[in-house]
Amino acid sequence: RSRDRWKRNGVNGRAATAEGPKRERIEDEHSFFILFKENSTIHGVRDLFVSPAKDLTFIWVILLIIACVLTFHGCSQVFTEFMDKKVVVSYFVHGNDSLEIPDLLICPLNRFNRSFFEQYNMTQDLRQYVELSYPGLTKHSFQFNMMKRIVTNMAALDDQLNELLRRLDTTFTKFITQATLPCTAFLSEEECSRAEEALTFAGKCFRIPGKIQILPGYGMGRTVIVNLPIQFYHLGSNNFANDGLIIKLAASNKGIDNDLSFVPAGVHSLISITATKYSFLNDPPKYTCEEGDNRNYSRVWCYDACLTERAEQTCNCSLTASMDKMHTNLCTPK
């Protein structure tokens, strides 16, 4: 009997010795969990563990699950937006009393002088055939009907145009130049003496060079008055049917990089300029083409080039309204 008692005590002793370290490790983990509950800064975690009722605990569990789901969703949206639109903006601000005013490009929404066409008794279809020497898109149904009538009769109209050029003893390039309104019809002689002419899809544009303005504080405004001789305007089937202006800004000796600004007729438009220079990197291009040798991102040049690329490849020359200086020859709308 004493031997059995000794065996039971020995077994109990060995059992107590084996369970000692395990209980100590469980107590350490339990104490760490208590510290986490009492000192956690994660919103809602401490409220969850100190909730006195099961219903309140269940509510906190639901709120924490929703918060985690929304957090992961927000992070995924940020990464998705970053991958889709890789825009890196870097700008530098320098304190300076001088500001270089950019060039101002003024484009009346008109291409030809109507009185010039009337002088040589040109038919309406022949006038619209000449309008097609500029790239452009039809915006309205009546313009589309005009374009459709011209396209179905292009061979006869091309013969009429060639006959007119032979009768006037001139080339198509000179004819187009003479048929456009001069700079003095829109601007003063002083502005025209400094302005440069450029041809775009809208017609003839006038680029007034900028200057360096030296003045502390707010700069002085620059006023340009544009006259609109709408009595000489000629509506084109592939041009904007409007009497307003297209205004563009361009840095000196650079392409037309800024967005187009439309100015209606008979208004006083204010265009503000800031001295902060923004450099955009990896900005998604607005068009699939880009400017060539000078590596200058010109949206207007891209628009013209995209419209005239197929015609230039077919004719092996440049259209009248193309701003590509590499081409010197011109081709008819055919």
C-alpha cells in the first residue's frame, strides 16, 4: 500500500514538473494580449475588448471588418489610379521682378475673303472645293450636306480650279495667299508689323511676339484689339461656323503648347499669366502623334498632322494648312 502511494506521488510529481513551463508560456502570451488590448491605438480595437455586452461586441466586430475592407479598397484604388495616370508634377518658384510674356496667337475662324471669290465669279461648289485645302471636320448637318455634294463632283471642280489658275496665270499657292484676309483687316498696323503669320486648320493665324516685362509685384496688362470684318467672312463646310476667335499662348521660339481658348465676338477677354513654371513628366498624350525634330509637344501641330497625314502620303506633299516646315510643295484637295 505504501509502495502504491509512492508511485502515485511520483506520477503526480512528474506531471506537475512537466506542466510547469507550459503554464508559464500561456501566462506570458495572455499578459501580452492584455497589454495589446489596453494600449492599442488602432481605432475600435480597444472598444471591442472592453465592450460590456455581447451585442456591442458584435457591432464593433462588424465595424472593424467594414473598416478593413474599405481600407484595402481605398489602397487598391490609389494604386490603380497611379498605374492608369502616371503624372509626376514638379515645379520651381523663383523670386524675380521680370516676367517673360509669351507669344499670343490669334486665329479668326475664317479662311478666305469672300469678296475675292466674288471678284472672279467662283461658284459656291468651287469655293467649298478650295476650302477643302484646309484640314477640318464637319460639325453640323448642313455642312455635311455641303461636303457630300463637293465630294461627288470633285473631278469637275478640279478642272474648274485648274482653268481658273491658268486664266489668272498664277499658282495654287499664290492663289491661296491672295484669297486670305490680310493681317491689317484684324489688327492694327503696329501689331501687324511685328506679327508672324501661320496657317492652321482654322485658317490664317497671327502670332504676336511677347516681351520681357520688368516690374515688381503685379504686372501690367497687355491689350490687343481685334477687329472682325465678318462682312468678308466665308463659311467653310469643314470649318467652325462661328465669328469668334481662337486664342493660344506659346513660349518664345516654341510651338503652340497650350490649350485652345475660344473668345466669342464682341467681348473683352482676360487671360491671366502666372510666373510659376510647371514641368509635366509622363503625362498621357492627348494625341497619338508628337512633334518631330525639336521635341516640342505641340497639340495644334499634332491636330493638323493627324488630319493631313493620309493626304500627304497619297500626294507626296503637304497641304496648305499644314504647319510642317519640312514640306515646301503644295497639293490641291484632290
